[in-house]
Amino acid sequence: MKRNSILLVDDSVLVLKMLSAFLEKNGYRVTTAMNGLEAIEKVYNEPPDIILLDIMMPKMNGYQVCRLLKNDEQTKYIPIIMFTSKDKPIDKFWGLQTGADAYVAKDIAYDKLLQIIATSLEKVKDRKHKKLKPEQPITLIDILLKTNELLDRKLYEVTIINRITTLSRNIHAYKKIIDDILTILYELINYQLATVFVTDVNSGTLFVKSDLYPHKEDLIELENFCLSQFQVQELETPPLVESVILAPEEAEEAKIITDAEAFYLFQSKAKEIKEKENIWGGFIFYGETVKDLSENEKAILELILEQAFVIAENAYLYEKIRLKSVTDELTGLYNRRYFFERLTEEYEKTKRHSELEFSVIMLDIDHFKKINDTYGHMAGDVVLKMLARITKNSVRTTDIAARFGGEEFIFLLPQTPLKGGIVFAERLRKTVEEYNFQALGHKIPVTISLGVSNYNNKLPYTLDEIIKNTDEALYQAKETGRNKVCVHEED
């Protein structure tokens, strides 16, 4: 029967002699090393079945040896038992943090040590790992290069993860956190397009970041890919997915996704997901540089993305709690109170700066009572939800869309002249007119009427008068035929 081999690493000649004799007497084949560098050299040239490793040694300590071996695919499955006189709890903590399989004080009874060795060997006996002798003997130079490579990689990982973790200080700024995460990740892989998908059972948000404004076909492809991952994980698909574009305001629209190759990482622990607030999601990256990622680069990226998603998840939870207090429960749009808070802020800012102006738009669904009477109030609620989704996809990130009451919505468009407000209103009117509204098996024709007003600090209006002006323009649109846009004209 083949004897298991043990590499015994200690800088004490006495310990090496006494422990070697004891282990050989109990059926083990023992080799020894008196410092960390010698130990690593022997591990790579003659891989042992298990390692007993002291901590305090010259040239390279046991923590460094363990971390190096546990971060190498060829050696990470070799059990390592820290065998040391450092027996304080903090010493044990750091020993296990380096990846050691067990931590044993030197004053342990040798019979108990034998049990720990046997247990450690038993745990790895069925593992399929490479135990390859190198074509050329591993030298001290090779070991130092491996050590430097590990230290560089760890410093790289820690630096990036620390930058991402620091973002959690601004957890109240959900979209900004996502944008900042993707900005940091761009430094790593120079993607052409990146997404973060965060969702629960009710709705999902697909953040898309690029220097160009992605074409509608890109958004459909990304959304379908994300939803397909629900089937892979056997998760319930959310009924609504909102796309948030993180692109420069002046970005031109373009077809960005030109092939199916991408790097993506979605959460995979479906059972844990279901038990933890039902939050799920992941990342997708497209681009030529993404296709050329090495396996080592992908492994590092996966580690970083796991940490990044924790930050995104926490920001999502914070945003979810915050939105409950400022949004309308049925439509998911902002509520009336929050709208007036933001309108007041914009009004005060515009009064102080002559170069600023903003537009306000009020929307009303034409003949909404008839929709409720014909198809039922549940169908009417579906129409309101679908219209809310259309408006969310129509506004900029700086705009505010709110439910004003009943079937009326209201919009605040900061830094938007009257002409811009009219263009927005007309585009929204046409989108709604052409949209295929369906509820409870019925196709429901829906049109809207809109009123537009504008404010700058040369105008004498109060906040109440601004709302009154917008409401009068809406009333005119409804009185003169509906499904149209009317504008408040200055006297």
C-alpha cells in the first residue's frame, strides 16, 4: 500500500527530527524544509499529499507560503495544516484566512495530530486535481516570480474592490452608484457596452452604459437575454423591466451589439436568492476587448463583480425603501408630494439664475371613464400601469414624472425651453396613440391630451400659477378635440 507523503516545514532542527520520526513510525513518508522558499520549491518539484507548516520562518513565513499555494490551481487542493506555537485567536484567524485547512498548536498531543492529518487527507481523497511534475525543476527565481505575480494580483484585486466598496457611502444615490461601478469596471476591460440587471419578483431595472445611445434592438436583445437567465435559475420572471440608459446627453443612437459574444456573470444560488428579499441579477459586457479576456482575467473579474453586485443590491434595497415614500403605489411614478418638492427646488433655482428655465407638462387620458365602464376598473388599472411604463421610458434621468391624481400625470423637465417641452409632449402623445394597449384579453384604444407651460425668472408666476397655466392648457386640449397638445400662451 502506497504511503501518503507529508512535507514538514519548520526552522527548528529539533522539531523536524522529532516529528519526522513520529510520522514515519506511523506510516507516512516525510520530506522536510527549513524555510518558506525551500518548502515551495519542494511542493512544485515533488508535490506532497499534505503539508504541515510552521508560521514564523526565515525568507518567507507560513502565511505567505499558504496563500501562494492556495492561489495556484496546481497546488490549491493540497491540504495545509498550520503547525505553530502562535496560539492566540487572532493568529488562528489569519492562518485560516490564508486558506489553511486546519490550525494546530505545537503543544497538541501527537495522537490528536494524527487524527487531524487523517481527516484532512480523507476530505481530499476524491478530489480531481493536477499533481504534475514540471518539465524543468522549479528554481528560486521561479518561486519569486510566482510570489510577485500573486502579490501584484492581490493588490490589484484589493485596490479595485476597495474602490467599489467605497461607493457604498453614497448608497442613497442609486443610479450614480451603478454608473460609478461601471465606470470603474471600464478601466479594467474597456467594454463597448455594459449592463447591470437588478430585479425582484415585481420589476427589474436594466442599466445600460455606453458612449453611444443603444439602438432599440440592442435593448430588446439585452432584456431578452436577462429574462432568459430566469429560466436557467428557475426563478419567477418579473412582469416589468425598465431600461435606464447611462449615456452622454449628446450621444448618438447606434447599433452596438454586433455579435453574441460577451462576458456575463449572473447570481447562481437560486435557493438563497429566493430566501433573500427575492433580489437577483448580474452583469453583461460587450466589446472586442471583452472577447479577448484570459481565464485568469475572467477569474479576477468574477471576484470583483461579486463584490460589486453586493453594493448594487444594497443600493437597490435602499432605493426600494426610499421609493415607497415618494412613489404612487399603482403606477410606480413619483407621487404628487414628491413632485411638488422637486418643482419647488427647480423653481427656486431658476429664480436665482437667468439662464435657467423649465417646462411643466400635464397629461390626461382621454375618455378614461369610458374605459373603466366598458372594460372594468381592473383593465383601467392595467392601462394606467402601461402608460406609466411608457412615460418612464420617455423621460430623461433628470426629468420627474408623477401621477397627479386619477388618470392625470404631470412632468417636470428641468433646463428645457418651451419648444423642447412641446416636442416631448407631441412625441409622447404619438407614442401612446400608436401603442398596443391590451388588458384582460381586450385591445383598448388609448389617446392622451397634454398641456404645456414654461417658466423662467423673467416671468412673474408663482408655483400655483405655473400649475394653473399648465392645467388650463390641458383643459384647452380636451375641449378642442382631445388627442392633442396645447400650450399656455403668454399674454
